[in-house]
Amino acid sequence: MNKKRNSFWRRLAPYFAGAAVIALLALGFRPAPLLVDAEQVARGHLEVTIEDEGRTRVVDRYQITAPIMAQSRRITLEVGDAVAAGDVLATLDAVAAPALDVRSVQAARARVDAAQSILASAREEVKAAEAAAKYARSESERLERLGQDGMAPRSRVEQAQAEAQRADASLASARFRVRTAEHELAGARTALAYAGGQDPGTSGVLHLRSPVDGRVLQRHFESARVVQPGEPILDIGDPARLEAEVDVLSADAVKLVPGMRVWLERWGNPDPLEGRVKRIEPTGFTKISALGVEEQRVWVIVDIVSPQEQWSRLGDGYRVNARFVLWESDDVLQIPASSLFRIDTGWAAFVMEDGRARQRAVQIGQRGALYTEVTGGLSRGQSVIVHPDREVADGKRVRLRE
């Protein structure tokens, strides 16, 4: 009996061996799993943004100009030198007064009248700015108290704080305009005295003084020379009060609104600066891109709301990269934008299940630069294939790249 059994297994052994060889060959020639990268569907913060390059500029900039034709002495101030209100910036030696010119006298009187009107308007602007700043501060304090009690959202509190900061900045600018208007009026009166044949200064010497505290931002010339009426001599401003000007595409500018959050990045420090949109200028301009394409662009002015200590090394005309936040939320189901692809009129993604790629239709919402909001078709914790190539298909074997 045992001999018959052994004989039976001996006859079947070659068949088993052949089947094993065939199975091994089939396994050996079976296509290897595709190596892919994957990322889990997760919830987190998502922003929809627009990015463009810009530069900083001093908020209030004053240009010192010659009120009359005169001989300017050598400018001794250097760019960056600090000046105080009333400091002598330049000294002019008035040339001999020409014969009485009725037209010049009338023009000088008109300039005085215009300067007086500008000064009166600037003083009214200060009154309006003081009222607006007072209201903005009280509103910010009220909302901050409500926020501490949980009765006001944090975003609204931050918006009110930003509005109060902007109101204070507007008040400071309005006061700056009053001081500069007073300086312009003094220059206009000097020009009127000169046009009328009067002595505009002691022994014909005019001292141009700084209307404000600040620093020298630009020196238009250095050596002594003759200057004409209205010719610029020095630019004065306060580098501690900066804003950013960013030129954006006109198609993007229509999406922006005053008060919108802005992140200023790549300015020389890894930590971004927070800003708020102050103004979108109503006039566009044409700019040729690096690819030679004509683009219609618009200047957008951004207030820097981060503490000045964080950006004290920034100066006038420094480069920044502005990221305008069009939409944001802290709790959004999202996947990498690179995992999505088009199918018909919708979107789809490949999900990894049991070592195989499975195609899933996906409904999306807001689209950020790197991640996209998922509103349907996927659930938290699923792994989606990032950057799927043409070889990836529904049902294909896949393996994570190590």
C-alpha cells in the first residue's frame, strides 16, 4: 500500500515542480508596482492668494525746492543724515533782483494765494483725521473688550485694530501736510518779495529749513550751482514710517479691497511682515513683462502693520514680495493641488487602496497655490497620489517611493 502511495506522489512530483516553475516565472515577469508619492487628505489652514513684487517707500516725503533763482552753496548734508524741523538744509545767495515785472508779481501773488488755500485745506484735513482716529480707537477698544468676552470674532477685532492704526497713520500724514504747506507758503512769500524787487533775506541770503523731523533721502546735487525756481535740492522723510507699493495685474487688482491682509516676504528676513491694503489706485499703466508681453498693471499701496522693531533695517525703495490674502480659513479639508487632474468637466484624484491606485471623482472649492479645498469625494485620512504620471491608471499596482 505504501509502495503504491509513494509511486503516486512520484508520478505527480514533476507536475507540481512544473506548476511551481510556472508560478515563479509568472511572478518574475509580472510588472513591478509603480513608485509614487502620496499625501494624506487632511484638515488645516488654507489661503487663496495673489503674489507680486513691490518696493517700500517713505509714507510722507517732502522735496525741498528753490523758491527763486539763486546761487546755491555746496550741500554738506549726506543721504541718511538726520535733520530736525527748523534745521538749515541749504543756503542760497539771491542774485540781483530783476526789474519790476508785473507778470512775475501776479504769478507770485497767485502762488501765495494757492499756498494759503492748501494750508487751510490741510488744517481741515487734520480736524477730520483727528475725529476719524478718535472713533477708530474707541471702536477698536470696544471690540477688543467684546473679543475678550467671546462676543466678537478675532478677525473682526484684528480688523478694527488695523483700522485704528491706519487712522493714526492718516492723522500723522495730515499733520505732515500742514507743516509742509506752511513751508510752501513761506517759500511763496519769499518769491513774491523777490518778484516785487524787495530784499528776500538778510544781505540776499536765503536759508532753506527743514519743515519736519526726518532724514535726507536724496540729494539732487552737491556742488555749488545756480538753481532755478522750483528746482529740487533735497528730499526729506522719515524712514521709520514706511509703506509698500506693489504693481499687480489689473485683472487681479479688481479682486482686492482696502483692509485686506497682505504678507510681505523675501525682504531679507525669513519672518514675513503683516500688512493691510491701504489703497488701490484707480488708474492703470502698461508694463512690458520679462517675456516681452504688454501687461496692464495697477499700483496697490500697502500699510505695514507689524511692529517697527521687526523691520527697522528696511529703508526707502527696498524690494519686497507681497502676498495678498483673498480668502482664508483655519479648518479646511484639503489635498495637494498637484494630485488633481481633469476628467470630462470635473476633477479627479487617485487614491491608494490595498496597494492599488483607485480613481475617485472629487468636488473642489477654494484653490490655493499648493493646496485645494475638497468639498466631496474624499475623506480625511485617505492617501492621494501626488503628481500622477501617465502610467498611473485605475487598478494599477503602486508602491510608495522611499
